Amino acid sequence: MLAAVPGIGVRVLYGPTEITLCATQLPFSSAESVPDVVPIGRPMANTRTYVLDDTLQPVPAGVPGELYIAGAGLARGYVHRPDLTAERFVACPFGEPGTRMYRTGDLVRRRADGVLEFLGRTDDQVKIRGFRIELAEIEAAFTAHPGVGQALALVREDRPGDKRLVAYVTGTATPGELRAFVTDRLPAYMLPTAVVALDALPVTPNGKVDRRALPAPDYTGTPEGRAPRTAREQSLCELFAQVLGLATVSIDDGFFDLGGHSLLATKLVSRIRSALGVEMSIRTLFDHPTVGELSGALPAARKARPALRPMRRPGSPS
């Protein structure tokens, strides 16, 4: 609109129905001023916004938190739903006695200039192996790659009790390129177990991503993968297969492409230490995820510490 109609003003508006339509706004006057990710802006007149943590304390600028809204447009609640009203319309500790604020469930970040950036939904927070994970942060790491059009991260439980992070991407970048790209941008526990490349994300009739239509990752090895050429590669193939619960692994199969994650990586490093007698870091596995690559990287690894074994205490009877 800005490019087509010079001189026109365009405002971005954000607001849930519970605040009577709009709560924040941000004006733009030129196409060049519009960033790649458009913020939701500053509070409108007679509206107050708060970015709070789990204890209803304000978070510093730049830190993600849940958005709460108060002001003249706040609804009274939900008709005949006192339970939901009590959950979402809560007492406001920052206003006059008796005032309330609406808990939006939206995750935002306040910039230093006061502008709010939308990050996702708080119910998109997931917990895997004891770590709280923001799926929006994973998606942002992938979309930072110039070869990615769209990215969606979610948790799949295709086998009962086995929760795994999966990233679905569109664009020209390959899963291998993207895995290497995000390794330096995300902590190990936030790295997806699988990266699935799609021509387009499936959508529902109303245009939202159809999560049920997303395909399950294929954790089987590549059919054209090469067999081990050395004794060390043979041992590594067997260790990969044991840790991943697979029948066979070729030297061209990537550990993480086969379903490996940070916890299994720790287990594999321990198995390699015991079986091959070398010390290596998890980072080495991330940098060399296939058997063929890892086998070439192991000679530089330090010799493993001697394994613990029972010994007779000096001075004690045998």
C-alpha cells in the first residue's frame, strides 16, 4: 500500500477481542521504513500494556514475557463462563484498587524504544528432557537463513514417550545446510532432531498451518549409503545403530538425521569412549555427524582416561 499510494499513512493494529478490538498501533509513512518482521507497536490512547513474567513482575526491555492489557476498552468477562473469566481477567497490581488486566497469552518483547514485538503464543512453550523451549526462537533461527522461506517448529510424539523436536522448512536450503547454520545459533537442547524440507507448509481452509497434515520425519538411513571400509567405521556404525535403536547405519547417515538428539549424543560419546578408548566432545559429533566424517575426526581426539576397575586398597589384606 505504501509503495502503491505515495503519501498515504498505514497503521499496524493489534488487539484481542477482549480489549474491544485494538490495543496497540504503529504508523508507517514509507515502504522503506517497514522492517522484515513488523512489530505490533505501542499502546493506543487509554490503554496500558505490561510485559510480565510468571510472577506478574515486569521483565526488562528485550526480554520475552507475556503481554497483559488494561484500560478503558477492557471487557467485563465471558458470558456464563466465570472460570474462564477468572483465568484471563486478573487483578492489575499496577493500577487503582479494583482495576483488572487481560492476560493475552501472547509472548512479546519490548524494545528499548517502547515498541512491542510479537514472538508467538505462550502455549507454544514446550518442555523436553527438562528444558523449557520456545518454538518461536527455533523458527527465528531457521528463517534467519537466506535460503528459508518459512519455518515451523513443533514437538512430535510418533512413539509413545519419545518426544522429539522437528523443524519444517520451505525454500532452497537443504536440511544439512540448515542444521549447520543453526548449530551456532541455538543451544544443543533446542536443536531439532529432524529438519524436513517441504515445497509448502500445508494449510487449513482458513489459511492456518495444518499441523496434522505435516509428514512424520523419516529416520531411516539412506538406501545408497556406503558400508564401513575400516574396523573403526564398522565399530562406529554399530555404536550409532545401538544408540539410535536401528538395525543398520551406513557411513553416510547423519546421526541427527536418524533421530539423534543432545541426550542420545551424550550417550554415543560415552559409548565411543568405552569402545574405542578416545575422548571426544559432543561438539565434535555436531561438526562431524556421519560415521565417515567422525571416523576421520577421531584420530585427533585425546586418548581416553583409563576405565575404572576394582583395586585392592594398599595395606589391606588381599
